[in-house]
Amino acid sequence: MKKLLCAVLLSPLLYSNAVLADDATQLRETLNGTESLKADFKQTVTDINKKVIQTGAGVFALAHPNQFYWHLTAPDESQIVADGKDLWIYNPFAEEVVIMDFAEAINASPIALLVHRDDATWSQYSVTKKQDCYEIKPKATDAGISSVNVCFDKGILNKFNVLDDKGNLSQFDLSNQHSISAADKALFKFVLPENVDVDDQRIRTR
């Protein structure tokens, strides 16, 4: 579940490497026009048999560089916040906060491309354009995420979906998209609640 959240918070390729490079370049150029974004979302999760197993709603925000905010408000509340260095996963029901290194948690998911600009991160994925959408696949075989599709309407991100390696498809439809305000920047600063268990998984170097 933690891997799936981080990915949120995510067919054989029939194109030549040159086409893939062009598609990746187009996606990067499109994302370069989105320095920040805040939107409401509706979520639908279906299993491998296309049966709906969960629906939800919440607020999503991102900002360059490497800032991410995900607040699922229904049916059960959860929150993911990336401040550019650390990633915080908060489960109010379990009264638990998990802290991870941002790079370790996010680089394993194609959704990382929404907030990353560096060549090293992009080199880990293959990108294929399909009309107004881009299919992003990790080159690593143990990523846990099979693919992410991100779709745009006139250059504005309006929906994306994440297919995991179990065949579960999480679909997200965005609305009320706009650039973040000065006040919205506080979304990327996680405030640790009182009386919660903290599982700090960050890698400490001496």
C-alpha cells in the first residue's frame, strides 16, 4: 500500500528510439510550461477484471522543483507531502506518519516526471505519445508500477492514470486547475501532528 501511495501521490513499444526521444521531449516541454498546479481530483480504482474497488476525491498540487501534495479526503483520509527533500505519508486513521527520502520514494514511479526536470530521472523511463496523452513506463522491471498515462487539454494536465503490476488501474480526473498561490506554498510543508507514531525510513549518512 505504501508503494502504491507513493506512486500516487502511477504493451510492447512499437516505436523507434528516435520517436520515443521525440515523445519524451514533447512531454518535457509541456511540463516545463507548468511550474505549479493545484486541482481537485476524483479517483476511480478498478481491478484486473475492471471491477470498481474504490472511489475517492481530494486535492492535488505540485510545484517545481520536486514538491508534491496529495490529500485524499474521501472515502478515507490520507496525505502525502513532498517538500523537495523528504516525503511524508500520513494516515490519520492509523495515527502514523512514514518519512522517506524523496529520491528513494519517488524515483521508482513514473509520476516522478511531473516534478523532476533532470536528465538522470528521465533516462529511467520510456515515453510514448498517444493523441493528447503520454504513456510513461519505467525501464526497471521491479518498479511496482507498469505504466502511467498523463493527458492534457490545451497544455493543461486534466487527467492521469496509474496501472500497477497487479493490474489495478487508478484513474484521476482533475478539475478547477490553477497555478498555486503564495498561500498554497504552505501545502508543501508538512506539520507533524501530535500523538502519532513516526516511522522514519530516511537513509542517514554519517
